[in-house]
Amino acid sequence: MPDPAPAPAPTPTGYALLGLLMFAGRTDTTVTAYELKQRADRTLRYYWAAPAMSQVYSEVARLEAAGLVRALPDPAGPPGRRTTRYAITDAGDRALRAWLAETPADFPVLKHPVALRLLMGHLVDPATVRGMLDDYVDALADRRRDLSGVRAMLGDRPEVRYPAMVADWGLAYYDAEERIVAELRERVTRDLAGGAGAGGAVAPADDPA
């Protein structure tokens, strides 16, 4: 009888969840899927798409099937309701460390909704484009303020020095985005001053003749 096929490698989100299980180092502490989702929301959302609750459940189930996490009943769960807690296994620990050490650095896939809309800005008037960029600058300020709070919470503790570095990276990214968008807004403002309308065409000057 042929040997069963090996379990597929975790997805990037699966590796992210393994990392969150070891966020404070390898411990015997277990977490529920809901608690794992909370960790993701507090950390991943600034740099990676934080998974939905349904995705957390499906990823954890795959990790358990692959032997990378173990599931334990929660004796302190609510009466009449089965609650499961999860912990990383030795195999999960090895798989995560191998992924960190051996996987080439992938170039990020940029999916920027504001850049996509700006690409089609010729279909609307410059005032609409500038309003979109204004809204994005406001959103950047909100997100930067949130991340600044996370960075302040991390402080300069040695045990979280790498998360602190990522937070600094995120803050620098938001600052760079704000500078880029400020320059784009200036260019759109010049379009307004020059009389550009929907379709991207600038109104022609009067014929000097």
C-alpha cells in the first residue's frame, strides 16, 4: 500500500499563525482560535492582511492535520460548549524556523486600491481625484496614529526588538506614502488650475490669432 501523500506546506497565513503562537517565544501557553484572531488583529493588520475568523479556523485545522499544532480541550470553557485551545508542536516549531531561514525573500505583490483608482483618474474630474487623495491622506494619518500606539507599547524591550523594528518600518512606510500622495495632490491641483476636466484633457488656451 503506498505511503500517504505528505501534508501540503502551510500557506503564508498559516506560517503567520504559527508565528503568533510563538509570539512570546516557545511556551506551553495555549490559545483559542478567537484569541489567535485577536493577536492577528493587533499585529498583522499593519503589514499583512489579517485573516477573517473563518480563515483562522480553516488554517488552524490545516495546521492540526499536518501535525504542526495540537488541539486541546479547554476545561475553563463555557458550560455546554466545546472550546478548543491550540499550541504549536515541535514539528510546527521546526517548520516555522525552516521557513524563516530558508525561504527566499519574495517581492511584495502590490494591491493598492488608491493607485488603481488614480490610474483611471482621467474618467472623472480632477476635483474628484483630489478628494480621493485627501481621503487617503486622512486614512494614513489614522493608521499611523494606531501604529504609533503599538510602537509605544513595545518600547525598547529586548524580547520584542524585532516587532519594534517592523513597527518602525511601518511608520516609515506611512510617512513615505504621505509624502508621495502630497506630491500627487499638488500635480492634481495644477490640473485644476489648468482647467483639466473629466477625460484628462486640459482645456485649450484661446487662439492668440
